[in-house]
Amino acid sequence: MATDTLHGEQIEELRQIAGEHLFMHAQQTSTWRDEGLKIFTKGEGSWVTDIEGNRLLDMMGGLWYKASGYGRKEIADAMYEQLMAIESPPAPGAAISTVQLSGKVAEKYHDKKARIFFVSGGSEAVETAVKMAKKYQHLTGKAGAFKVISRRYSYHGGTAMAVSLGRNGAADPMGPEMPGAVHVPNFYEYKKTHSADPMENAILAANEFDAAIVHNDPATVAAMIAEPVSAATGIQVPPKEYWHRMREIADKYDVVLIADEVITGFGRLGGWFGTDVFDVKPDITAVAKALTSGYAPLGAAIATSRIAEAFDGDDSRTFKHLITFGGHPVAAAAGLKNLEIMEREDLPGSSAMMGKYLLERLESLYSHPIVGNVRGLGLLAAVELVSDRDTKAPLPASAALAKKIPAKLYDKKIISFRAGDIISMCPPLIITKDEVDFLVGALDETIGEVEAELGI
Ligand SMILES: Cc1ncc(COP(=O)(O)O)c(C=O)c1O
């Protein structure tokens, strides 16, 4: 359908079809149906155009994934070329793009001998990492290890096992969680849940894993999993020491350390991997999103050679895990070209540099009394709104922030995602200073309007 010639009736018809037939992920149908589904028709750089012709800056990089930006023709060309060569290979083999991408991902990883299990997205990457960790333990003498320790309110994906790891009260009821899912309190930098001293707060939060492993019997614990910086809990940035402690704990009890880098992998925090920025070497890393910058669905569990080698040998050692479209050649071609662009333009470096600028500019928002905290690392940042800076108490529910802020930002040509008390940002890594200024200007105006409405 030629999108630039759509007129009112055609737009209405599309909205009607969506209203009748489309499930939007994790959204209440009646809300978007009443307002009219937002439909996007074009993307270029950090900007998208909606069906009414409005051009908006995508502050969320799609859904935490748009690293190299919208509208890269060379990625589209690489995908087309792969499609015309062989779109998907017969089962016993692989296509060239998938093979090459495994080499490229290993080249960027802390272990150059890493082995990559490709899947179709982040939830599958986490599922794969956890299954791999359990079997690794089985193969290396800890056969009774099946428990996985994760942080409450993290987000590790929407599939049943991954939801079990998140233990998020907002998730759908599913009956009993995965047996062996053990949860510890999350790390919160701003609210200092463990100690008012930042370093002690971090170490005590990491020690929660130690206590849980001891409590559960170390012989039964297969893995521990966490995101380098948790987006689900509002961009909480720990000090390096938190991750060093996590590594020590995993080593002490022979537990596999899984980093969920579905958001932070490939440049987001200012290094190729978020764990590089924290100087820590996980055993398995789950990635997806920015691997292709959203040009095609693709994810992976990256195993260090120590983990991967345990699966070598007779058939009993085979990793009997299969995802039909995992590592699809067209997605792999997109991933390869995307990573080539990221290398050529040093997008991890841009993320570090522009992230500093973004944070500096966001700090100007402290002029608003309701801005309690501004935080971030690389181009992952958040502003948290509170009613009282000293107590850090939230604004009342009657402020209806989750409804008002996204609408106000949209009017100012900014796309947000679940903005409310916490306004998260994850823009494309190609964002410019002018675009950062535009974004911060829109936030400044929006927060000012909210304050005026609240009589502050
Ligand atoms: C940290 C993290 N892990 C896993 C996932 C699941 O990824 P996907 O939605 O691609 O299945 C997400 C998705 O947002 C995520 O943020």
C-alpha cells in the first residue's frame, strides 16, 4: 500500500481492521481502539512518520532496539541479496550470513572463542541461556542443579519460563512458576534499598544472591541472571563493584553467570556489551534487539568456550535445543550489515559520548521541583518524578502521569514508552546534539505543564 497517498477513509479502515483483529502486545485494546491506533509509515535516522504525516523523534529506539537508526538502505539491500540467494537453508546446514554473523559476534565478545546459539528474539535468548546453563551443570558434575536465581521485577521476556524469572506483579497469572525460579530483591540505586551509602547499597544488593544460593543449597543452583542495567526497574545503574561481586559469587558456588543483555548488548551503554562497561565476564550472554537494530527478528545466547566445550562429545552431550527460525539467514544478513555500520560509525563510542551529553542536559531538569532523579549510562537514561525530593515519595495516582506524559510528549513530537513516574529514554545511537536538545526541551515543557496542572 502506498502510504504517502493514504486519505482519511483508508486510515479509518485500517484502524477499524486493527480494532477488530489485532492484539497489540501488552496493551489494553479498548484504550488504543478508542483513541485510534497509532500507525507508523516511515522511518529515517532517529525520526518516524505516523499515518497522519506527523514526524516524531523516537526517544525509545522502537522498543529499546534501534541502534543504527531507521531507514538504512544498505541493510535492506543486504537482506534482499540474501533472500535472492537462499532465503532459508535445509536443516542439516546453515547459510553463509548465519555463519559469518557467529564469527562477528564472537569477535566482539570478551571470549573470542565463544559459540553462538541463534534464536528469534530476546525471550528465546533467555530461555536458551537458562537451558544451556542447566545442561552445562548436568554435564560437568552438578546434575542436581536446576534452580535459577533472578532479581524480582526484572524483565527477562514474555515466554512462560522468562516470566517466571521476572516475578513481576504486572505479569499475567500463569499458575505455578517454573520450578526452581528463586527471586532476590533487585538493585535500586536511587531508592537505596539496602544502605544509604551507594557502595554498600550495591554490595549488599549483590550479596542477596549469595544468601539465596546458600539458603537453597548451592548444589541445586544452576545459574543466576541479571541485566547489566535494568530497564524494567527504571534504569538502575550499579557501580562496577556490584558486577564484580556477582562474578565472585558465581565463581564461589560454581553457578553459571548469565547476563541478560537483550537491551544493553551492542552499544547501548557505551561498549559493545554492557558487561564490558562494568569490566565483568559473564559465562553466557543473552542478546537480541540491537543485534539487527530491529531490521529483522534475531536473538542469541552467547556461550563462552568453557561452557560450549562441555557440549562436545557423544550424543548425550548434544544441546538438544531447536528453534526453527533461529539465526534465519535474512535476519543474519541484517545483523551483519548492522554490526558493520556500528563498527564503521563507532556507535558504541557515540553512545558513550552522546550519553554524557544527554545526562548533562537532563540535569537541567532539576530546576523542576518534581524531578527527583536523573540517571543513565550510555544512551540509556531516565528521569524520575516525585512529590518530595527528600522522601522520594511518588506523585499521587490522581496526577495520572502514565496517561498524561506520553500524550503531552507525542504532541511535542516525541515518542515515549510507558512514561509515567519514570520517563525512560533509549534513543537510536546515531542521535545528534540538536536532537538531544529537542528531546530535553520537550521534556522540560512537559514536566512544566504537569507541575502547572498540579499547582506546583
Ligand atoms: C532485558 C530483556 N530481556 C528479555 C526481553 C525479551 O525480549 P523479546 O521481547 O525480544 O522476546 C526483553 C524485552 O524487552 C528485555 O528487555
